[in-house]
Amino acid sequence: MRHLLGIADLQNSDIDTLFSNAQTFSNQKHPATSVWKRKKLLTLFLENSTRTVVSFEAAARNLGAEVIHFQAKSSSLQKGETLIDTGRNIQAMGVDGVVLRSDKSGSPQLLAQALSIPVINAGDGMHEHPTQALLDTWTLHKHWGSLQGKRVLLLGDIKHSRVARSNMLLWKRMGMDVSACGPPTFLPLGLDSVWGVKRVTDLDQALETADAVYCLRVQRERMGAMLIPSTTEYRHFWGLTRKRTSLLKKGAVVLHPGPTNRGVEVDPEVADGPHSKIIEQVQNGVWMRMAVLDWVAT
Ligand code: NCD
């Protein structure tokens, strides 16, 4: 067994295995044999989620697992019990794996150190969201085949985004040409020196040459004070509007991890338009999470 806490846990050969197994699962929803048959998976979500929690549950059920939802709001965490004590008790009750989402960066690492069952990071604070990056990158891989040299533009709130962090790590690993554009208050320090990501200032020019645009949500809940004057202004300068989208190359694709702030970082016509891969990302998420569940348990 192993954990998936961040992209660094994956060798390049693991990424190949996950892509190929996700493909197999997409053709054969309910595999005849599965290491998860009659095993128990706990979804320990301490922060809101729609796609990720449902996707993990669907994936686990497809593999024959029983899914137990942790009721965070009515749990003893509210009485001051620690995450580690919670995890140890859950393990003692015969749970075979934990999917953890937390608003605190580093929580999955902490839990993994205390448990001898797989821990999967479903998003920790502003740190990482490895399964989202895997499903996004697999979506691009399915579209193009090779990812080498493909130009992807991260647009918007990169600083507060765990999705951006995991994707930057994975895309660089796949040899992609990654650049970022957004208000200076939304760009992390060391974008170039630490992450190897180019900062571009002319959004329109960047859109003309991009093979993919990855739009990020304006994450109001992760900002101390508003870092942008208003959402109207944000849309004006940085939003993926219908007008701006007309600058894209014919085959270019638009991705977004969801939830979308329609009319802020992306116009509804773009989210639902011909360039958009947003619903395909969500569909692919189930197959990718089946592959991840299989990978951690073998
Ligand atoms: C993301 C998350 O929660 O990190 N959503 C998701 O998992 N699909 C992105 C976000 O909240 O903006």
C-alpha cells in the first residue's frame, strides 16, 4: 500500500500507469476483479466539496468498495479531538483507506504518518490537489496524445490554488511549456525561479498562442483581504470573456477545476462553449480516481 499526498509521490512510470489504467476503467466501468471489493473507504472531508467527494464515491463504488462518509460537523473533531486520534480510531474500526480534504495545508502528510492504511490527498489548504491535476493532465493527454512542448496558460488566482500547484508540478514533469497570467496579487513568489513557470503580462497575446487555458476560480475564502478591487474589474482585466476567447486558436481547449464563478473568471458562453473541456474533466475524474484507488492499494 502507499499514499498519494502530492505529485512528488509519483514516478514518471506511475503517471503512465495511472493514465493507462484510467483509460481501461473508462472502457470497463465495473471491473470483474478489484482490490477494493468489499473493502471500506472513508471520505473525510473537512471542507466543502461537490465534484471531488462524489467522484471518489462513484470511483470507489465502481471498484466494489463500501464508502463511509465522515460527518465532519457532528464529529468529535468539534470537541477538540485531533486529526491523528480521529484517524487512528477510524483505522481501528477496520477502514481500509482514507480520502482527506482539509483547509489546513499538510494535514494529509500528518495523517499518513500516523496510519498504516492508504491516505489520499483530496486537497489540503493552499498546498496540493494531486488527483485534480492527474485528471486534468489526463484530459489533455487524451486530447493531444503527447504533452511534450504543449503551451498551457494558467489564468487567474494561482497564489491561493492547490490545483495550480499540483498542475504546475505535473505539467513541468510532462515537458509542457507553462506560463501564468493574472493580477500581481494572485501570482505566487518564485513563479519562475521555484516553479519554472513564465509570467506573461499581455493576456490577449498569450491567448493567441496557447494550446490550453486553465482558468482558476477567484478563491475569496482563501484571501485575508480582497486582493482585487472588485469582481467586475477582475472580469474586465483577467476574465476569460467571450470576446477574449475568440483570440484562441481553433483547436485550443479551456479547462477549469470547478466550481466556476460564471461571469467572473469565465463567461457562461465560454464554460459551455466549443473550447470547453470542463464537463469532460469531471467525467474523467471518476476513471482517474478509480486508477488512483487501485494504485494506492496495490
Ligand atoms: C478545487 C478545490 O477545491 O481545490 N475544486 C475541485 O476540487 N474541483 C478548486 C477550487 O476550489 O477552486
